[in-house]
Amino acid sequence: MPLPGRRRRRIRRALPLAAAGLAAALLTTFAGTATALPEPTAEPVVGQPSQATLEKRIAGALGTDRPAKSSSPSAVSPKIIGGGQATISSAPWMAQLWYYDDKNTTDTSDDVSFFCGGTVVAPTKILTAAHCVREDNRNYSWQAHGTVVTGTDQLPTTDSAGTTDLHGGQATAVLRQWWQPGYDPVDKETGKYEGDLALLTLAVPVKATPIRLVTSGDTASYAAGTQAKVYGWGRTSSTSQDISPTLKTATLTLRSDSTCSGVYGSAYVAGRMVCAGTQSGSDTGTSATCNGDSGGPLVVGGRLAGVVSWGIRDCVEKGYYSVFTRVGAYVGSAYPQIDDTNLSLFNNKPDGKADLFLRASSTKTGYEKDSSGTSFGARVSWGDWSGVNLVLQTDLNRDGYQDLVYRVGSTGDVYWDHFVLNSARTSGSWATTKIFTGWKTRTRIVTPGDVTGDYLPDVLSVDSGGTLWIYPGKGNGTFGSRVQVGTGWNQYNMVRGHGDFTGDGKADLLARKSSTGDLYLYKGTGKSGTGAFATRIKVRSAWTGYNAFDAVGDVSGDGRADFLARTSGGTLYLYKGTGKATSEIFATRVSAGTGFQAYDLWG
């Protein structure tokens, strides 16, 4: 029986391998406390197609015995040659991406069927190559036709009865897909595949252990001579189209940009790509990726440094190297996709844009308002939120479902509302957990995401004396011992943050000074303690025309964290992030709507 997973997608030459007012609202203690703690009334889109449907897609992708189509004699997509066996325990973040679309016809010639590798970077997030998601002006619909398998080092198999064996793996559907803005799969003029990076958001969380990405400032991981590990199920020989039924790994030596450019010319983009490996002209002496490894990881020092992208036909031609997307160059745009604020998941409209939680001051009703990219849609009720004086949007357990952190006015106790799936992953219910006690005197509480660089969201607070503390998250609603960042933070009447404002993949803070209205950026360093933030940078002067602010992440959907500010007249302005740590940190403001004076709490 032929080995499964042979690619059937077309390939081309150089083809990639397969707030003063807000401050007052936050500090107000409500006279009464609700008889019951607030609980969201909304429920997310839960579940996915049946297991039988997911396995049918896998079986369809497995069922071909035809070699990959090629529209150019020099085209190649990736495989591992010169490697050895790997186990899922040594690479628990490995993912298999299966795609099968029969076009609803009985004619098999129009079927689209292929396999890619991927990496689990959060419980619902798979990082892969953009050419596995978009190719030749065609966007593959992973939601309609894809299945992701995690938790196994073996490819699925089917028996004569058509039963699919996942060999202990977990099959999961895809909810949405994103690729790096600017990626062009048909750039025939230059032959470049710059930005070959994509992210799949899964319908439900997986059990696989995620891997961290390298940081944007990491140059050591890309130094020539560095040893890296690559993983995949791709071809293991230049003379056979069969891909490996078991996970393989190989150690590759990273090459300098000058070496890579000398081989590939303008097709290689220094600073955006990295090349590695050894190609001897035959299987013997070659260490390289090949067909079927597309989208898989290049790991340096335990972190994801590259994504298998492209190379040369049959993967062994002497003097050439495997080419990878340089993850460090794109971590700034990938980070908002990993740590998003997509409340519209609870309204059956997941889109990757950060949405707003608001509370009406007159009725104390909480509302969801979904982002269109430049404004917010009709509000959706989340029930009674009286008795609280702070509500923040976050995802403390990184399960892909938005959580709410709130403080009860009468006690100062802080609670975490989070959605918990049942064992079958078909439905669930909200759970409420007290995470802090007696925080009545905390003047600021912020949930900016991962401050300390461990990929686990943290909580920050300013005490009555003006000291800023980090409470390092453990990813389950519990926290490590608090760590002091610094003092003097009561000089600000607003401290907000959610995600990365500067494009380096590290969570930042924005703070407005009470006496002047000046707005300062505290750029995150990915560290804890006194070194958690760099020296402040003034990014706006005399911002006195606003009385409420919010930072919920990437509102516009362009891969950068944005900021929201409300005037006393109730107009809400969107300041789109630019990724610059200067006075140009935001683009020119855009009105996101009026009537926002009706709300007293902002997520």
C-alpha cells in the first residue's frame, strides 16, 4: 500500500515548500453589590464538524496515489532528507495539516488535496506557511475543507473498510485563517515568497504543548553556524515521492545571509528569510527539508525560529539550501493573531478583529460591540453587570475563548470569568474563579497579555502608594509571587495596554500623566521586575480632550495593536497602531462612532 499524504497541489518555480473620567469610573465603589456575581449570558461558537467528517477529509487527502503536479521543471516544495526518527514527546507542538476538497464532483481530476506541517503556538493557534493557505490567487478554505491533527508522531492510515486510524492523535477543525499581510504567492516578477507565514485558529483548543516564538530582537538564533532542528513528515529521498509515515527530524546548520543570497539571488530576502542545511547532490551527505515539510518548524534553542518555506527541486542539488521564513521578522504581526480579543466568537462571527465589552451606565447591562475594522456594530447584551467597578478583556488561559476579569466594588475582590468546554468539546459553561482578594485600593489594574516573555498572560496592578506590580500568570487563573516593577505610577490617571504597540511581539503599556495630559509609551522588554519596561517615551502631548480610553488589541485587523479614546461629547476615536515606538505610534485618528458617553466601563 502506498504511503499516505502525497501532495496533489500545483507547484511552480521557486515554489515555497509545500481618561480622567474613566479613571473615576474605575475607582468608584458602588453602594450595593449584586446578589449574584456577574456571569456572561453569551456563549461562543463551540464544537466543530463531526469526527467522521474530519476523518473523511483526512481519508480524502490520503487517498491519492498520484505525484504532485508541477507547472515548472525547477519547482520544489519541502521534505526532510538526512534525518532520523522523532517522537511526539520530543516535539509535542508538531501538527499535521490535511486539506481535501472534491469540488462536489465525481471527477477526481479537479480535486484539491495536500498536506502541510504546522506548529502549535497556543491551544487554538497553528503557525504554518502562507502558501499552505493561499496560492496562485486562490485562498484555500481551511474551515470548509481542512483538518489539523496533533498529539501523534504518525500519519493517519485507513484500512480496507475506510476506517481512519489517527494513532492516538486529536483531529480538530479550523475556525479561521490569517496570512502575513503583503504575502504574494504569484510574484512572478521577483520570484520572491516574502512573508510566507500564516496562522490557523482552531475551532476548539488542543491538548498539545505549545512552543514559544523567538523574539523580534533575537539575532543570536540566526547567526551563521548555529545548529537548528527541523521536523516533518515530508519526503526522505530525492528519488521517491513517498512522504514519511512517521515524524522525522534533522539537525541543520544555519547559513549567512550573504551565502543564501549568493545562491538564490534576489529570490532570497535577507532579514526576512533564513537558509540552512547541506545538499551534496545526492541523498547521502544531504540534510535538508523537502516536499511535505511545508509549514513545519525550524527550532533553535527550544524556540520557533523559522517556518519551512521553499528550496530547490528534489532537495539535494549541490550548493543549495533549504529556505525558511524568519519568524523573528514577523513576530510583531503574528503576536496579535495569537493573543487576540475576538468577542465576536460569541456571536458566531469570528474574524480576528478585537471587539469591545462595554457597560451602560444607566442600566449596568454589559454589551459586546463587534469591530468592523474602523467602527463598531450593533451592541449585543451580556447580561447584568451591576456591582462591579472594573471589567477587562483577556484570555488568561490562552484557550482561544475571551475571558473577563472584573472587580466587585464592595469588596475589591477580583474574579475571572472563563468558558470551560465539556469533555466532548461540543459545548460548555462559564466558570467564575476569584483570583485576587481585597483589591479595593488598587488604583489601576491592567491585563496587557504576556509581559514576562513566557507566553502566559499576566496581570498588573498599581497599589495605593503608586507601586506597579506584575502578577506572573501560570495559564490557569493562578499566579506566581508578585514582582515589583517600579514606583511613581500614581502620577498617571490612565494606564492601559493589550498586546504589542511597537511591532516587536512584546506587550507594552500606555499611560497618561494627570498634570499635563501627556501620553507615554512603556515599551515591554519581555522581562520581569524593574526591567519589564524600557524608559518611557512621550508619544503625545497634552491629550486633555479625552475622558476615557481602551486598549483591546488589534481592532482594525491589520496585525498591530490599536488604541481607543473617547471625547466628553461621546465620540469614540480609533487610533490605528503603526508599530513605531515614536510620536508616530498611531495613524491619524478615525471616528469609530458617537453616543459612547452612555458607557461607564470599558473592557
